[in-house]
Amino acid sequence: MTRRGRRLALIAAALAVVGAAAGLSLYALSDSIVFFMSPSEVVQKAVAPGARLRIGGLVKVGTVVKSADQNVAFVLSDGAHELKVTYQGLLPDLFREGQGVVAEGVLTAPGEMRAESILAKHDERYMPREVVDALKKQGRWQEGTTAATQ
Amino acid sequence: MIVEIGHFALVLALAAALAQTVVPFWGARAGDVGLMTVGRNAALIQLALIAVAFAALVNAHLTSDFSVLNVAENSNVAMPTIYKISGVWGNHEGSMLLWVLILAIFGALVALFGRGLPARLRADALAVQGLISLAFLAFILLTSNPFERLAPAPFEGRDLNPILQDPGLAIHPPMLYLGYVGFSIVYSFAAAALIEGRIEAAWARFVRPFTLVAWSFLTLGIAAGSFWAYYTLGWGGFWFWDPVENASLMPWLAGTAFLHSVAVMEKRDALKIWTIFLAILAFSFSLLGTFLVRSGVLTSVHAFANDPRRGVFILAILAMFICGSFALFAWRAPMLKQGGLFAPVSREGALVVNNLLLTTACATVLFGTLYPLALEQLTGEKITVGAPFFNLTCGTLLLTACLVAPFGFSLAWKRGDLLGVVQRLALAIIVGVVAALISAAWLSGAPIFAPLAMGLALFVILATLIEVGARAWRPGLTAGVALKRSLGLPLSFFGGALAHLGLGVTLLGLSGLGFGAETVATLHKGVPVAVGPYSVTLNSVGEQVGPNYKETVASVAVRSGDTVVAEIAPARRQFASRAMTTTQAGLKTLGFGQVYVSIADPAADGAVPARLYWKPLVTLIWLGAAAMALGGALSLADRRLRFGVAARASARTLPQPAE
């Protein structure tokens, strides 16, 4: 093979690999992207049930109900709107009433979600950033009042 | 006082870095040997000064000097000594200081061992290394001063984030940094070669030991981080495709590609431009990782504090080094002479394919990590690109790379005989295919990853062993002769073999995931719950007091049939100083698998909600990574690759005969 032929073979191989990777990426993207929203956005955008979402907000005080088999139900709120969340499993260490969490799962009916995972903040200094932004949009966030603004 | 000495030493180090940048570079242009030597001394002085600064900070943490802001925010009198020390780098300022300390160590290594290198190449490399130091020292002094005082000093510190109070996390950052920063040397030498406009095989021989050190530590650092996540986060997972994990994976992938291509360059004088490109890429990803983790763009346990000035500063450093080097590359790379020819089917050819797959895998990780950030900036929409994306794209490419690896290892240089290799590896191929088919049938209906990984893992392991055997022994040789022959093989050959074995072993560990079991259950005293082939019974729940925490400990018996095989103690720790709870998983290693129990807060009646896992082969994931790193170390011990040897040999720059 000539030098030129070899170079062409190399370029062809490179294009094949990169092309395959690009194809895979696009396919995977259409399938595995999850949008983040606040409870208000779910209402405003009229998201249809069946959609897979991450919802961030505060756990409304007094709404956490634990029942048998580690079923939990609670209400996520961003001050303006609310969303009922049900979940089966262990809650994260830092799940508390009145604190920010992110729930990922599927909308079962308008205003209701079946969560597959619940994320809480790592420590008291930090609140999920998405939650902070969502609360800011609703005007419920006051800089400096919460340690999370550090 | 000691703290002020530390601060002052850091300022002096900045001056030394400035001297190291300007003087040798000027000397190299003017052809003045005296000026070029200044770089060497400046690098050594800089190391000494940064070491003083670092020691001062360690001292402040050890003596719990809460008049230092950094100590007050991240330490506590009650903490065990090991965490007082690891607290030094368990925060933004201290970890940046560790970063520049390691940078200076690598710079000093070049200064000490680069004696026989072409004087101008060494001067330029030291100058570039000095420039990196300069940028990061300025960053520390201007935005992240670890020596800032606090008046009045509080009586007690805030404590290190409890989640970081763990032996795994004490060693994870230094190892990761040795990896990240080790690639800076490779970068500096690539830039120096581009400035010089010429490059030869001696370059590869000098850079390779640094690459091996960086790569081995990066491998260990990633493995340590993943093991930590596995046993402290309580979810049983060890890799989450979290942006911060991706930030460490990208330099690893680029570094692995570089490690292979630099071998081609050293042996065959080929792929020069590509190797330089990868050298720049590996360190660029290290910088990108530093930016992602340190700038507060991402929220995670790694993002200690969000100060927008820091993000902008690191972004500027990032832009300067990445854009600068790629501009230099575009300008100078065409001047580099192309070397050795090879047929597409050859070891070089296989390594090119390996490089293609690794860099493309790296690109998919980059895309998946940055796309959500870019989208949010552009449209305000927030999305998560999760594990399914990375598994499908990066996972597929890396599995393909595993398939190619044994062929590359067995093919001859220059012109290979693919049919011959297939014949030689026939046993491994058959075993791999059969194992994949059997496990696919066993797990029918489950995702195909586990069977595929199982087959590939066995193929990689067996093929590597066959190749080692074939090098030492052929029909007709006695055992004694074979032993003598194998002793004559270069250590770097065994290093490569061990690293490939490690790859196979890690892959085997990953395939075990498909065969595991998991249950979420409420444990009642004396009632067994089945998980995989074992059953788990709660014996009792008790309270204990540690140095700076209280813990709730469950005592759990693991039974196989009716015999108790282990007692494990999963716990929850409450840290008073931060009002925070962490989970300590209870683990029992059985064979290569583990029974994993993590508990939540006990209910009023004493029942304990728990997650139970049976994870077969899971320990192999980290054992394999350790084997890879050990392979790197073994190659490093090869006589030809020791630090400085390349320099002595650089007089004869002919390519070495193939192994």
C-alpha cells in the first residue's frame, strides 16, 4: 500500500469510528435526557402525564407520610405550585421537611409524580442549585438568609 | 507567625515561578547556557518554597489554629489526626496548594533528571512548567488564599465535611492530583518540542516515565474515589457518571491513548504529531477537570464553595493554556518530520485503532458533560444527561477497545499477521464466546452488557496470558530455557501484560453486576431476609460514640443456608458540629463478591429499614485497577525507562529494536 493509500485508510477508519459515535450519541440523547422543572413550570408548560422529569422544590412541612414497605408520600412545593410525590425506598440521609430535594421520576397524573430516586443536598451548606434557581424564580429565595448561599 | 511565613513563602514561590518562566526561555532564544541553567535552579527553589508553605498549612491544621480561616472552616479539635491532615486538602484553598506543590515536584524532577536532554528543549519545557505554576500561584494568592486570618478566632472549628472524613478520601485527592498534574510535564515537553520545531524518539523516552507515573496514580485515584462512593453513599453504586467523575475519566482516557501512542513513537518513530496532540489533550482535560470541579459550575461534594471570581480566573487560565497550545500546535506541527511507516495490520495499526476508540470515547464523555451546561446557558432549559447516555456511547466504544486490546498486544510491529494471531489466540476467543453465550442464556432477558463484558473479560485475560506464554516458550523448549527466556523479556513487556490483565479483571468485575441481587426491606429482629444466595438477619441495634460523632450500629448476621458466614455492622453516624448524618455500609467480602448492607434510621419499634445487596465479583473492579497501576509501576522499573536514562541514551537517537 502506498503512503497515500494508508493515509486514506486511516482517515476512513477515523470517520467510521467518529460517525458511529455520533450516531450512538444522538440515539442515546433522544432517549435518556431528563428535563429539570419546578412544580410551577410543570403547571405552566402543561406537561402531559407519562413524561420523565426531575422536579426540584421544598418538602412541604407536615406532608410527609410514611407507610408500610417503605412507601413515602410528600408534597414538593416552590411556593406557588405543588406536586404530590410518591416514592418507595430509602430516603437520603438529608431528607427533611422544609428542605430542598430533587425528585426524579414519571408524572402519573397532573400534579402527581411517582419518583424513582430522591436526591437531597450533601451537607447543610449546599442546596441543589436547580432548587435554588427554581425558588428564585418564584421570589421565595432570599440571599443571605440561608447558609446555602455561601 | 508560621502561617505568615507560609504565606510569604508562597509569594516568593510566585517570584521563582516568574524567573523560571522568563529567564530560561530568553536564554534558549539567545543561546545563553547560563540563562538556561537558571530555570533549573528556579524550579528547585520554587519546590522548596511551596513545600514550606504547604508545611505551614499542615502545621496550622495539626495545631488547630482557628485564627486561620481555612482551619476554622474545615477542622475541629475532636477530629482524629489523620483527618486533620487530610482536611488540609479537603477544602478549596488547601487542595489548590496541594495542586501547585505537586506541580513543583514534577518541575523539580525535570530539573534534576533532565541533565542529558538537549539544553534548549529542557529550558523551554521548564519555562512552560514555570508558566503553569505562575498562573496557579497567582490564582491562589489572588482568589483563594489558604493563609487568610480570622479575627476574632473562634473557640472551635466547623469540622471537615463528615462525608470526607474517611480513609479512602484522605488518599484520593493526592493520588488524583499526582495524575492530573503529572500530565503537565508531558504538556510542557510537547509545547517545548513545538517551540523547537523538532521532535525525536528520545523525547518519547524521556516523557514516558512521567506519563507512567501520572497514569498509574490517576488510575489509583479514580479507583479510590469510586470505592469511597461505593461504601459511603449507601446506594451500592460505584460510578454515577457524575460530571466530577467524568472530569477525572477524560484525562484518564486521553492519557491512556497517549501512553500507547508514545510507545509507538519511542519504538517506531511514528505518530509524532498525533502523540504531541494527545499530550496537549491529556493536560487540557486535567485543566478542564480542575475548572469544572473548582469553579462552582457544578454542584457536588467536590465543589467546596462558589465564588464567581474563582470561576472566571480558572476559565482564563484554561483558555490561555488550551488555546495557546493548540495555536502553537496548528502553527508548528506541520514542521515536525513524519517517521516510520507501517502496514494497517500491525501493532502500530492496532494502537491507532485503540487511540481512535479512546479519544472518541473521551469525546462522548466531554459532550455528555458539557452539553447540559451549554444548553442551560443558551436556552435556560435544565436537563440531565444520565447514565444511559454514557453507557451506550462511551461504554460501547470502550468495550470495542477491550476487544482490540489483545490483538494489539499480540501483533508484531510494522507488519503483523492477523491470521496467525487469531490462531494463537483461538483458545481465548473460543472461551470468550462460549462464556458470553452461557451467561446470556443464564440471564436471558436481562441487558446484554453483563454477558458481553463477561466474554470480553475472559478473552482479554486469557489472550494476555497466552501471549506472555508464547513469548517465553515454544514447543520443544525445556522449562529451564523458557524461564531464562522469560527473564530476558523487558520489564515493560510484563508491565503492559499486567495492565491488560488488570483491564480484563476490572471488566470481569463489571460483568458481575448483571448477576447480583438487591432488595429494599425492613429488617425485624430475628427475621431473615434473602439476598442472592445469602440471607441477612438483624440481631440487635445499638448506639456508640466516636471521637466526633455518635452512631447507630446494627448488628447483622449473614447466613449461607443455616451457617453464619459473617457478622457485619452497618451504621449511621451523626456529626454534631455540622448537624449531618452519614451512612457507613456494612460489607462482607465472600470470594470476590460482597454482601452489602446499608441502613436508615431505625423505626420506633426497633425495626431497621435497609438496602441489601449481593454483588458478585465486585471487588475485582478495584483489584483490576490496582493491577493496571502496578503494571504502570512495573514498566517504570524497566531499565530503559527509568528517569534520566533516556537522557544518557539520547546520544544515539535511533529507534530501539522492537521488543
